[in-house]
Amino acid sequence: MLIVVVLVIVGITTKAQTGQTNTQIILNLLNGQQYFGVPHVYLGYYGSPTNQWPVYYGPNNASQYWSQGGISSDQPVLELTPAQTWSTGAMFWSETYSGGVVKITIIGTYTKGSPLVGNGFVIYLFLKPTMWGISPNYNYSYSIVFEYLLPQSSTPYIGVAWNPYWQFGYRYSGATGQWSVGLVTNPNGNNSSVGPYPSPNLGSPSSGWDGIGTGAFQPNPGDLIKITVTYDPSNNTLSGIAYDMNTSQTASFTLSLNGYFTPPSNGNYVFGVGAVTDGDYANWALLYASLNKTMGTAPQPGAAETVIFFDDFESYDVGTFPSSGGWTLVWDGAGSQYQVVTSSHYHSPSKSLQLLGAYGWSSVAEKRFSTAARIIGFEAYMMAESYPQNPVSTYASVGSVGFWNRDEATWGKYYVTVEFRADGYLVVHFINDAGAEEDIEL
């Protein structure tokens, strides 16, 4: 039994018939971090191209941004647009796409705006630029910006916008939500068009899908807004959800692109995140952005991948145990007061589950599930913050995640786990075909 260690589990997905998933953190400024994970370029527009924004506010000057809303904070932000009309800003980066689901997640905010804030955040998917690229000489480049930031691309691409002005300032027949989707064509860089035309839901003279979805909200200054946009090529479907992390209000949509957009082939693409204002405005800013790619890896004939459960611990209050999500604290280690959701370390936007063991007494949390699948697997992000100075054994596990059955033996039966070992190795521990326990050092 183990051992004084802080184990942090920052996201778990249990799947039947797994595929490969990769998450690229684009930027993470939450809780004072200053992490930019990929090469990128910024583009700004205000009647003509500008290099005044996007602009980064770090810990030393972030108060200039927050004080515009009467908020005292030194939380870093990447401001995409100032609190003024008719301005646009965005950041772009490149990714290799090999098929499968693409999901972009951002967390944003604002501190100052018009009485009804609007236009909001924009997500760009699958640009194929031939007249520009992700390199320093194109940063704030005047040669690649078209009005409203619809950059050049040799192939059509997808633009998705969440506009909180819809359903408050805009109310039209055929508009049910706060989302807009356009298929952008701009192969020469100076003559963009947005389709389909006429708009499938509003008709002429509108283009694209405008004001679609369900749910609507106006965020308050300083609210954190989590936006996730997902494209699934298997059914050519686009979906999105905006979630106010302070008030729990949501706005979402699901849209089939069949007949309008052809799923992209494998290759290198540019993706982006931006914001736009017009007569209604706000100083929209980013605190977090990531891109998740899931590639299906040759599932067995007749089999389909199913997510049995997923938890990134974002829905629980810091300082509480996630029992409301079906988790059970089997053994309390150093005490139940230490087995809590924390914001000190995380991989998902801002939270994780902390488990703290004591010498000779583990902390173990479990979430039970059942499945008839013949093949199951899991994905998890985990870190060991500290190792014991005098472990009971150099081969002792200081922290692990895996499949077990509490009822199979006195201390439970572990079928397969990935473990941090006291000697510094990461190992896979499993029961082999002969029924014996076996370790593979990684």
C-alpha cells in the first residue's frame, strides 16, 4: 500500500473500440499561465489592416484590460478586439489533418462593451492558404486580410460565429439561436464570398446560416465563456455550444453540411480563433484555446467506438469531491479533505481531481460502469506532483489509473493500470493470458 504522493487526474475518457486522440494546446493563460503552444500569426482589421490588435496583456499589465470593467485582476488575456465598433482580430495556426473528428475549444471573456454585446467569437476551420502561411513575415500582414478577416484560401473553408446579439438585438423569422455558419470562398485573397446563398434559414439577401440553434444568453462583464465547435466528417456535421461558466447558460447548434461542403482530404491546414464587432461590440479576449483531433484507427468490422463515460472535472466546485458525477472515495489516504477537485494543476481548461495518499494507506477513487464490449480502453491525463522520500519499495506504485474490480479481492483486483512507480519508471501493469501479473516498463 502507498505512500505520500499527490496524484492529479486531469481528465478521463473510457471508450469501447478506441481511436487515437491528440489535443494541441494553442494557448493557456488560465490562472496566470503564459503558455503559447504553437507558432501562430495575428491578423487585425479596422477599416483597413491594423497591428494594434490582437494584443497580449501579461501579468504585469493585465489590470489595464480588467479595469475597463471595474474588475481587479492580473489574469493574462489575449485581447482580440478593443471595445469599439467595426473591429476584428484573430490568431491562426497550422495543423496536420489525417481525417476524423476535429474539436476546437476556447475560453474567452470581455470587460467592456455596448449595452447589448454582440458579434462575439469566430472559429475558422480548414483554410488552405497559398499566398500566406504561419511564419513571422505574415504576422499582422497587410497582404492577406480581407474585410471581416476572411483570409485567402485555395479551397473553401468553414467559419463559425457565436453572436450573443442574436435573440436580444436581432430577432428575425427563421432565426432561432445565436450561431452563424458560413462557407467561405476566397482563392485570390481579394474577393471573398460566403455561402450558401441565399441563406437556407433566412433567405435572400442573407447568406450562410444566420441565427441558428437553440438557447441564448448575454454574458456579463468578466464572465468566462467556454465555446466548443466540433466537425465530424463521418456524417459531415458541424456542432457548437457556448457555455457561460459563471451563470451556466448555454447556446448550441447542430448543422448538417451535406450538399454544401465536402469533407476535407488529409493534409496541412490552417485553423483560427477570432472575434468581431460592428455596431454592437465588446473587448473580446481569449484565455484558453485547444484543438483536439480524433482519428479512428481501423475499428474491427461491425464495431463502433462508444464513449462510456467522460469526465474533465470542470463541472464540480473546487474543494469538493466529485460524488455528484458518480465517483466514490474507496479509501481516503491522508484524509477525505485532501481528495478534492483542484485548480492548481490541470490539462482540461481549469480543473482536475487531486488524490493524496498517506504512508501505508492509499487514496483510491472509483467510478463504476458496465459494458458488453469485448474491447475497452481509456484515455487519461495524470501527473504525480511528488514522490515519497522513503517508499515501502522501489517497485511500489505511487499513483495509477486503470480498470479494477473492488469486489474481486480484499483490496480489489486490478486488471490493467498505468502507474507511476517509486523508482521513477512509468509502467503498464496488467494480468496476462496465463492469469499472472506482469509489468511493462515504458
